[in-house]
Amino acid sequence: MKVKVLCRNPDDYVRETTRDIQRVPRNYDPTLHPFEVAREYTRALNATKLERVFAKPFVASLDGHRDGISCIAKHAKSLSTVLSGACDGEVKVWNLPRRECVRTIQAHEGFVRGICTRFCGTSFFTVGDDKTIKQWNMDPPGHGLQEEPLNTILGKAVVTGIDHHQREATFATCGQTVDIYDEQRSSPIRSFSWGVDSFSCVRYNPVETELLASCASDRSVVLYDMRESTPLRKVVMTMRSNTLCWNPMEAYYFTCSNEDYNLYTYDMRYLKCPVNVHMDHVSAVLDVDYSPTGREFVSASFDKTIRIFPKDKGHSREVYHTKRMQHVICVRWSSDNKYVLSGSDEMNIRLWKANASEKLGVLSAREKIAANYNKKLIEKFQHHPHVKRIARHRHLPRDVLKQKKQQREMKEARRRKEQNVRKHSKPGSVPLVPEKEKHVVAVLE
Amino acid sequence: MAALLEDAAKGAHVERKTNKKPVKRYWEKTEDLKNSDQNTSHRSISTEKTADRSTATENTGSVKRRKGRRIPSGKQDPFPGEAPIPQEQLQKYQRGSKHNVPKGSERRLKEAIAWSEKVSELAQKQAARYDLLLPEDAGFLEGDEDEDTCRISQEDIADAVDITSGSKFFNLHLSQFGPYRLDYSRTGRHLLLSGRRGHVACIEWQSKNLTCEMNVMETVNDIKWLHTEAMFAVAQKKWLYIYDSEGIELHCVKKFNDVLKMQFLPYHFMLATASATGFLQYLDVSVGKEVAAICTKAGRLDVMSQNPYNAVIHLGHSNGTVSLWSPNQKEPLVKMLCHRGAVRSLTVDKTGTYMVTSGLDRKLKVYDIRALKPLHSYFLPAGASYLSLSQKGLLSAATGDIVQVYQNVWGGSPVSKPYMAHRVRGQVWGLAYCPFEDVLGVGHGEGFTSMIVPGAGEPNFDALDTNPYRSAKQMQEWEVKALLEKVQPELIGLDPGQLGKVDQGSFEQRHKERVDILGYDPLAKEKFKPKSKKKGRSSAGSIEKRKRKVAYEDHRDVIRLNVEEKVKHQKEKSSESQQLGKKSTLDRFRKQDK
């Protein structure tokens, strides 16, 4: 007779001393783990619920300005420094970790229209309604000294926007024309116009650094090459674009915020039809900024909300609002991809988390693993109706919700009418126009 | 021979190269290098040569690097690549079949499917490789030549094995409160005993430590552990009671009356009870609510089992049928006729594939309950009153006062004799295998017997699921985790993986709705639009001709299909007629197969 009976030595399964961690022998045999899918689904549901529970995106509010914020700029080198300009011509430099204003400059008379920092981070430029372009030192002046600009250029017309070149000592401004300045000279080295009387925004391409894009008041977005004397091409849309932002990773894409409540992502090489139309705002979109990873962007709107869109999705993944936040004028995504800054009409700059439920601070390894696992679970079960409903739900202010409903109804009515017209007319005479193609009027070379 | 020649040729080739001296640099120690190189194989020299030619400045450095990578002896790695995994091990961790990429699907979808396939394959391989690290092997019992394993007595086995294992064979003489039911906890550490006449005891059976003992002064029909060793449910004469491990009555659940049998669904935290009034009731023990009460309309329910794979409750009835129930449906999921007489006992294996039933017709039947087909039918002279399946698939059947254990009941060939047998003192009343141990507990009229059945238990447990050696702290943590991932009763159904599958029906429905909204079918084949050609080839006539061509092509496909079908049909017909032709008039008296 040969016999063997299961007999375990407890020493192999119990920790030796109380200072050890517990032994956890595993056996991955699927028959020992029944209801895999159902249990995983339950975990995913819990993770989704917890994500909503922990979604507390508001971090801080920076107050100190005495008028509405008109523009915000990130520091090119320092994560903790942010500059902001207000409608009374004041510029403030903020320290984010300490959440306080470190410097205040009365830069202009009237609005500060634009701020940008130099690529080296040693100085910054401001433009204002007083037709001047001023360059300031980033370091504050010594004790008892007056705040004096390093350089002042007096322009002929009001300047509405400014952006600095990525590597060279040139910058571009926009107003009645788009002007390229050399830092050493007081008159523009190049000046572009294309039958337009005013521009609202100009941005350098972050990769092809000689390229520029601007939003004009004739409902167009114009592309330029700094090395040429004439603009490259422009696309005319049904409504005016307010600002635009280049995708920092795929720099042939740019997104512009439009007055018709939408944002449009264009491929620079193919302007005939936008790559994507991003809808969700219920009022004009005033500003847009990409995350440094180029996967998402944030938009600020006149409807008192800011929204975060994935770059290839038509609808937003997140909406932020507070009771006190008024029309949001400007918004920036911080360079560490963690925060979003928004400046609004009621004189406050607000700091938000880019990922609403993310835990701030140092995470332990187990916390990180758990967070990653939960993220993957939510992704895996995202299409299940129950998970989807919880993950998608956002509380909205009453008037935003009302307007959303109203607009949905209007859209539905329009669609219904078009369908009826199509039904009762000659086949082919009322073509189906995709949403993307509806908004482009013309492309000019 | 050819290989030898080749070698010789290679040698000559290298020789010729070495004759051509490279330009000597002042930093090189060429003499030493060359000597050592000639000792090693040809390849290193040739590599040195190539490196030499490409970048003369990096010469010495590159040679050194190459040398470092090679095995010093110059031999080849005898086991190149990753270690192979046996097919059956891989099979064990296979979850479903591979996804096919639907034709004409988006690039992104294709990539996503390919990626997920890759990841799951990696997971499968890693899990299969982990099998090597499992610490324990399953037990076994082998007789000598001309010795049946079923003739080996328990005493012999207990003597043959080590003391700890030997002590697992023991008898408890409890003749006063007669026949005993039993239940092992999920970790296999604790044992519950309940005598028909009210005796309830819970024992840490390996240390023989009595944690609580009492008499409820009522008839006890059944007893079951709840999710931990801290609580158990007792079906008494009238109502269902819940006690804690000290024997203190926690609840008297008066909604559950005349309960005869109970099953605990550990992942759903539900206690399913079958009553004498024909009700199947579910109690959620985490919140204390009745989840469902189903009137089965099948009389007294005293045969019950759960399918551990999908938490479906199997009930055996007095008319020979077995019905499958989920709490979400007032009707049985499946109802199958298994026996000519009443069903006496049934049990389901842990993979949810096989069900074993025994009936008053003295038959023991094995069913495949995925296909709902009988596999084997055995005749037991005395009939089996109780059945139980172990984690490793050993079947124990109680016939009167004899407990028989069978091996390989659902294998290819039918079983002829038992693997083990043991006679106890009284009529068997309860039968259960201890999880993760080679032990079978038998409750009978004269008490309780613990039998050693080598090869019954799963040798390797998963400590995150059920850990027999868990500490108090670990148990607390496990309880919280288990409660957090409690599976909702709505998810109980025949296929537990349903949730992870694509809902095909609703896709069709959605497509239909989409067509209604759009007013056209977005997935439909596009109408052929002829290209405009130059040099007069785009005349109305030629365009029409091209259109016809395509139309004919489509038409031809349809015709081809039709013809194929017709040919197939004809073949079938002819084969039928051939069979008919062989038929004689006397065939009508033959017994019909169907």
C-alpha cells in the first residue's frame, strides 16, 4: 500500500514572528475563483462610485486683483510661478504653492490684453489697451526702487494679444495686423494682414517654431509662416473664433474656441473640415489651453463653467463650476499636467485639479497600484449602463442645465425638420451634411 | 560531410582574413589580442574584423564588449528562448476563446482587440508558469498488486501515514441525540454538528477544541456556517435561527419557517433555504433581508444543492425531476427528469460541469449540466441516500451505513468498483468533504466519523480567497473586502460570465434604431458609382455598361449560392432515397432507434 495524505506544516503558512508580514500563498486556478466577471464588475462599480465620491477638484482661489482677470500666463521655467493681468491694467505675479501674490505691477492704463513670458523665463511681455508693449524683468526690483519696464514699444493701434517665439528673440503681437517684432527693435520686422481689421489672438506653433496662427474678427483663422511675407492660408467659419491653442505633442493640430459654443480641432494641413467638433458649452467659448501631454484640453466659457475635453472626443469628460465663479475669461493648464488655472470676471484666479478625484501628495506604492487597478477596472466596464451612468453624471448649475435642455430640443427640432424636408423632396436634392462640415464656410490659400 | 566541408571553407576564409593585418595603432595591444582570439571560435574573429573595418578607433572597446556577452566556454545556450509551458497547464488558465476581429472594422478596434489578446495571453502564460511554484501535491492511495484500494481499512491508512494525518481519522460517539448533520466552514478549520434531537456543537476539529455546545431543545433539520466562523444558521422545527460562535442566539427569522435544507452562497452572502411547504427562500445575510421567496409548487423540498460555479440552486423532487433556480425568476431555469422514482440526493462539482444524482430507483446518474445530457448511469444495489463531491472530484455515496468513495465518475469509462469504502456504526445522515484536507466527515445515528480519503482535497489554497491559516486581523480584512465585492443576486444565472460578453441582441436593436433615426443604413453596402473616365469612355452607354457589369457580378454571387444550396439538397435527397431503396417491407417491424 502506498499512501500520501495532505498534511501541511503550519510553519510554512504562518509568519515566523509578529514583525514579519503575513504569508499569502496564491493559487491562480480559475476554479478556485468563481464569479470572476461578476466580482470584477462589482469592484468596477465600487471604484466608479468612489471616484465620484473623491471628486473634489477645487484646490484654491487666488484673490487680490481689483478687476476682472483678462489673461493668465504660465512661467516658461518655473512651475510655481504664474502671471495674471487684470482689466484695470494691473499685473500680478503669483506663487502657487504658497498661494499668494509676490509682486504687483501697474503695467498699463486700461486692460492688460496679453502676457507672455520669454522662453528663458528671465523676463515677460505685456500688452495693453494703451497701445504699448512692455517688457519687464522677472525679478522684482530692489527695495525702494520703482517698478520700471525694461523696454517699452509704443504701437500705432491697440494690441490685443502677444506670444513669444520658442527659441529666438522675436515675438508676435496682434491687433489690426499681426506683427513680428525683434526684441532689439521698436518697430515690427514683419507685418501681416489679409483684408481683416482686427485679430484677437496669435499663437506660435510649439514645434514648427516659425509658424503662427491667429484668430481674426472676420470669422477666420489665419496661418502664417514667419519667414514669408504673406500669410499661408485661412479658414473661414460660420462664427468668430476667440482664441486658439496648438496641440503641443501633435503640433499640426490646433483647437480654436468659437462663439457658436463649440470648439473645433483642425489639422493645419487640411483645413477643409475640422478633425473634431467639441460640443458641450452652452455659451460662447472664450479660451482654450492644451495639457502638456497633448491628450486633453481645457476650455473656459461665458456660461461660467470650464470643461475638460479629450482631444479626440466630441464631448467633455469633466465640467467645473462654483457658485461664485462668473464668466470665465481665461484658462491655462499647468506644465506638470496636474492643475488647471482659471481666471474669471469676479477678480479671482482659481486652481483646480486636472483629474478631479486624484489624490494629491506623495502616494505609497500600494496606493498607486490600487489607483491604477481601479482606473483599469473603470475603463474595462465603462460601457456597462450602470457604470456609465455613475461615471458620466455631473451636477450642473440650474441655468446651464436649462440651456442645455433647450439647445438639445432646438437641435432635435432642426434635425427633424431637415429629415422631413428630405423625405418630401427629390432624392439627393437635400444632402446629408455631417456636423463637421457644417461650420466651415471657405478655405482660402 | 557537407557540414564538414563548410567548416573547412569557413576556416580558410577566416585564415585569409587574418593574414591581412590591420593598420597598427599605438593604443592597441594587437599581439595579446590576436593570440587569445585565435583560441576562440571563428566568429569572434570575424566580428572583430567587421568592427575593425567600420570604426577603427573603437576597435579594442568593441571587441571587449562582444566578448563579455558570450558564454566564456564559447558554447551555445542549450535552452534558447523562453521555457516551454505544457499545453494542459495553459489550457487550465484559458478563459474563453480568442476574439475574431470583425471584417472591415476600424483600425482602432483592431488594435484594441490585438492588444487585449496579447495582454490576456501574457497573463495566461504567467499564471501557468506559477503552477511550478505551488508548494503542495495532492494525496493518493495505491494498493499493492492484487490489493483493492477499497479493501484497505481506515485504521491501516491512519497507521501508515504520519501522526498528524493519522489523527484525522476519529469517531465521536454521540448516541443520545441521534442522527447527525454536519457542515465544514469554508476554510475547513471548523466543523458544525447538529443532532436531530437538538444537539448543536461547533468544533475546531483538527485540535479537537470545542468552541460551543448546546441543545436547542427542538428538532434540528439542518445547519450551515455563514460567511465566517463567527455565525451559523440552524433550521429548527419551526423557524430559522442564527447563532454566533459562542452559541448565543442572534436572530430568529420568522419569515423562514419549516426549513429542511439550507445552502450558503458565499460570494453573494445569501442563505438559500428549502422548506417543507415547498418554498425556496433567499436571505441576504449581510443586510438581513429576504431577497426572494419562490413557491416551487413541488411539495416538500428535502433535496437541495448549489452549483458553486454559478450559484444556481438545484432542487430534487419526489417525482424524479431536478429543477434549477435563481432568485430572479419565479419559474425554474431548467427542469429535467432524472429518475423514475423520487430524487434522494444530488450534488454538483465545483467547476459546474457535472451533476450527480441518486434516486429511489437505486440509480446513480452523472449529468453534464452545461449540455443538460446524461453521461453515465450506475446501479447501486442499496441506492445512495447521500452524495457529496470533493474539490478534486471524488464522489462519496452513503448507502445505509456504508460510505463508498468513487474516483473518476465522469471519466470516459464507467466506474466498476469504489475507490474506498468504510462502514460506520449507524445510518448515515450527513456527508461532507472538508475543504483543503483529505478528510470526509460522516454524520450518522451514533455520532460522527472523520474519514481519511487521500486525494480528496485541493492541495493549494489561495490565501486571498480562503486561508485556513489566517490570523484574526487577516480575517477582518478579508471580511471587509468580501463584503465590498459582494455579488448582487440579480447577477445569478446559468452563465456567470454573461456580464463580460457583448449583448448581440441589443446591438441589432440599436442598429435598427439608428437606421430609423438617420433614415438610412450607415452599414449598408455603398451603391456603385462608376468613375468618370476620359477620352470618350465616359459616355452614357459605357457608364451603363460598367454598372451592368458590377450588377451582374452581384447577381452571379446570389445565383452561385442558390446553385450550391440546390446541389446540397439534391445530394441529401439522393442519399435518403438510397437508404429507402435498401429498406425492405419487413423493416417496419424493426425497433425504432428514436
